[in-house]
Amino acid sequence: MLWLAVYFPHWLLQYQSYHQGLPQGGELALFERQSSQILIASSAAAKLGVEPGQSLATAQALCPSLQLLAYEPSLSQEASHWLCQWSYGYSARVVPPVCPFEQAQQHRLNKPSKSHKASKSSRSYDVPSVADTLLLEVGSMAKIFGGLDRLIRQYQKSAQGYGLECQFALGENALLAQLGARHLPLTLPADVTCDNKRNPKETRESRCTKLGNSKRGNFKPESLESEIGATASTYLANREVREAALEEKNQEEKNQEEKALGEKGQGEETKAQSIDEQAGASLVSLPLIALKQVAPLPLSVLPLPGHVLQSCENMGLTQVQALLALPLKELGERFGESVLTLLAQLKGLLPQVHEFYQMPESYRHKLELLYEVSHLEGLAFPLGRMLGTLSAYLVQRQQAVLALSLTLVFRDLSLVPLRCEIRYPFAEHRADALLKLCRVQLESLTLAAPVISLAIQADTLVPLSVQTSNWWQGEGKSDASMRLLSLLEARLGADKVKGLEHCSHHLPELSWQSRSLSQSRASQSRSGALGGKRSNQAVSQSASRQNTSCQSISSQSVSTRGASSQKFESQALERQAYDRCAEPRASYQGKTRALSEEATLFADLFHGLCDGRIRPNWLLRQPEPLAPESVSLLKGPERLHSPWSAASPRDYYLARMHQGGLCWVFRSPEGLFLQGWFG
């Protein structure tokens, strides 16, 4: 595997800065409540003298504008989940970063009490990994992004959008890549073929020659520098030589391609695979971290417990290469199995076990506010950032949310937290729409006390369906109408905005019902999922039938090919003449079919208007009794009756009221009743 290690030096501070709306590059510091000491400081605060281990009074004296953030174990969990979630868009194998403060606490718990020699207790804990470093498996993602350099550039751009500082390193050994990202960061070279800033002295022929050579793998940076610095006369003198060499190279490649076309079976598959690999490979080769680069580094860069590093310092071991040169037997007797395991993983002799990040089935996010909020407008910014993270989660999983739960925790802990149910009747996934409907539904609430934290939870998720405005999908609702209906339901309530649905019943007044938009959307999503499963099964069954029929046809054709080859040759000429006029014949047949279907449709409408099969636009909730002399029956009757129903049969008529208006009436043993009106 090829690993990309990303080192985030201030990811805990920058996570808080992004979600709390703090200015980037400000003086921030994370402190521990129990010891009242600084754990980590931002770059701006470090320039003013704020360092880890200082007391809060000293730090504030050095930097009066320092903003202190309290460290909680939940903070590292939320920040790690956030990093892995948006990094999941670049690789399906993401290893979460390790918080250095949790790692230090684990070292203190596992530290031997009396001696540093190996014991059962010292061998029980796992080998720690490099802190503040996230791992991504990128070997399988190079083709998707068009090269590793483009993947890293896009990842770096996304990190900068979140206000994160990061360093990169590549390596086949995950532990070496982590050490390289922290102490030997990768410097991305400038992409020559993708650079728009060209040298004005460089001619068009030379640029084309370099581009062709770079695509063939013959490009060398020193040749570029020599040609850029060369004069026009030198270039023209060597032009004929380069063109002759290029033509010879092209002729050789052409001969090899013709020779490869004659091969069959495995040769063709191997060539196609090599072409795909060349197309997906990056034009820029990035260096990988090796053990010889890490060997001169100080021994403190290794993720070893503090007592092991102190013992090595007492022995005079200051570099990694000094520890690697010692015999393993004596190291195991003195420091235990953990040090031997770390050295074996560093050399690549022992595989490393990673716990990959898995995208949760439901979404949960909790944020502790740095300030108390007494009004709902103050929650707009942190809630917008949280809903933006939810939107990214939904897009990655191709899902949408029907409802989410918002919990507000008050400063007075004796008060019960306020829980609100935010509904999205048309299954929203966009960040702006999520925030807009949420703010509308929160307008009617009143805060009983200042809010100190908020949390959102989304469990009601459905598959994402994007509405299009194509002419053949006229039955679907437009995006504007769905937003309007969602906004009306958010302002008026779910019980005020409803839609009509059909019911399976033969009586008109019982054949429809009103349902809220959220219930309608949930039923549609369930039916769509069931329909999708059935359609997939039908497609697979039809495909299997086609495969069996094609196999039988091909076997029959193979058996009769030798006997009727001359007959097929004569029929081929007739088929060619037939295919020449196939396209106009098909278009003529299509137009004729469309005209006949249109005529049939008009005929059906005509007969429907004549024999009473049409239905009114307005149905009454319950039929109303009607005097026979107040109406004139125009067309009918049409009997509606179900053999499984105990209700008496009804004969429906198209009638006209004497006072004006077309209506739909029916006659039953109980009398004449009015069912509905025509618009």
C-alpha cells in the first residue's frame, strides 16, 4: 500500500476556531483544567512566548489578547471525527489521528513503577503511533484524481478552506510516512505540463517536444533547464537532430504496436492494463520516505514512552540509527517487547495493524460554545457550520435528511435541555436549505436561560433523489415549489400544510386522504426503495435469459457456419442495401406511431366526455342529499359497486343544476345525492 501521511500541528485549536467563528491566525491556547497549564499554543501565540507547560497567569502576562480554550476528552473525539469525515472523500481507508494528550495519559498509566525492565504489565499496552498525524491509503486513488500530486493539491486546498495547517509525506511504510510528515515534510514540485506561466523565449516546437517527451516518460528536469537557458541559434542547430531522433522513436513505437496487435489472449490484456496504468500515472514523481532519511533524526521523534526515551538518553543514544544498531536480544531484555515491535515496524519486517475510520449510519455532532448565547440569532453561525458538516456527510453517503433533532443545553443545569424536532418534508441535503428551514422553525421558541452547548442528531435518512427540470419528467415537483412548500410547513406547522393521496376504495369520498408532506415523502422513499430492488431483480433475470439465449444462438451459428458460408455472403450484400434506408424508415415509422397514438388519445377523451367516465375536480367530503326536480340528468348512468362491500350500488350521472353549474350526482336506494362539482 502507498500511504499519505498528513500532519496537523494545531488541529484541535483550528477545529474550535472554524466551528466557533474565531479569526484565523489569532492568539489561541488550549489548557488543562486540572493543572491550569498550557497544553498547546497557536503559531501567533508562540511568537509572543506562550509555550506548553506554562501557567495560565504567565501565558496571559506574555500575551494579554490570548484566548484560552479548555481541553475536554470529547473535544479530541469530535475533532478527529470531523477530520476523518471530510478526508473520507479522498480515500476509503482513513486512519484517524491520535491526540497527543490522550497518548501521554496512556503512557502514564502504562509506565512501570519500579524498573524499566520487561514485565507482563509493560508488555500489555500497544505500540503508540505518531500523534497529530492522519493516514490515507492513496495508491488506489491516483487514477481517480489524475495523479498523486493533484490529489495532494486538492486535499491541501480543502484543508486551507477549513483553516487547517498541514504537512505531507508519502511512503509504503505507514510509520515512516508519519515520521516524514512531521519532521521531513514533502515539498510539492511545480507541474511543468500544467503550468500556464510559460517562458516567453521558449518556442512552440520546443514546448511540444517537451510535452511529448514527458508523456513518453523521457522528460528530465535538467534537459528543461538547459533548453530554457539555450539561445535560439543553439536550439535551431540541434532541432534537426531532435526531430530525427523523435521520428525514429515514433517508428519504433509504431512497429511495436503492429506487432502487439497480432498477439492474442493474455498479451492484449497485459497491453491494455499497461496503457491504463500509464494514463493514470502522475507526470510528476513524488519522493517516498525511506528508513535512511529517518535514521539521522533525534531519538525523541519515535513514538516511545517517556521512561524509554530517558533510559536511552542515559545510555548515550541520541539518534535513531544508534538504536537500530543495537542487538535486538539485549534491547528486548531491557525495554520489553514494545520497543522490538516498533523497530520491526520501522524496518518493514512486521505489518502494522490499523483501525480504519468507518462512516457512521447516523449523524451526531456536539459543540461546546465558548460563550453564552441568550438569543437565537447568536446560534446562527455555529449552527450553520454544524449543518455544513452534516451536508458534506449526506453528500458522501448520497442521502438526505427528513428530520433532525436539535438539543440546546442551558447554563443552569437544573433546567431540562430544550429538544426541537426540525422537519424537512422533501428530504433536504443542501447546507443553505438546512439552515434556512431550521431558523424558520426556531423563530417561535424562547430561550429560558443562556445556552452553553448544542447538539444535532440525524437518524431519519433517505436515499438522495435530485429533481430535474427535463420535459419528460413533468410529473415531478420543481425545486422552487418544493422549497416553497417546505417553508410554508416550517412557518405554519406540519398539520397545516397537507397533500392529497389516493386510497384503494371504490367509493369516491373514501378514495382519497390528506397527509402531511413528511409522511408522503417517507412513504414514497420506502416504495421507491422496494421498487428499486424489484427492478434490479427483474433486470438481472432478463439479463440471465438473454445470456442463455445468446449462448444457444452462438452455438447453433458455430455448428452451421461451415455449411452455409456462401449463403451468408450473399445475404450480407442485401443487408447492406437494407441498412442504407433503415434510418429514414425508422423515423417515418416513429412519426406514424406518434400520430396514431395522438388520435387514439383524442378519441378516448371524446368517448369519455360522452359516456360519463370523467370525474369532477371538486369532490365533497360527504355526499349531500339532493331533490330530483332541482337537476337535469345529462349523461349516464355509470354504476360503481364492489362485490366485497356491503354498501348498496350507486348509479352516477353527469347533471346540470337548474341554478347553473355542472355536477356529479348518484342515485341509490336512499335517494339522489350530490357527489362533486366540475370546475
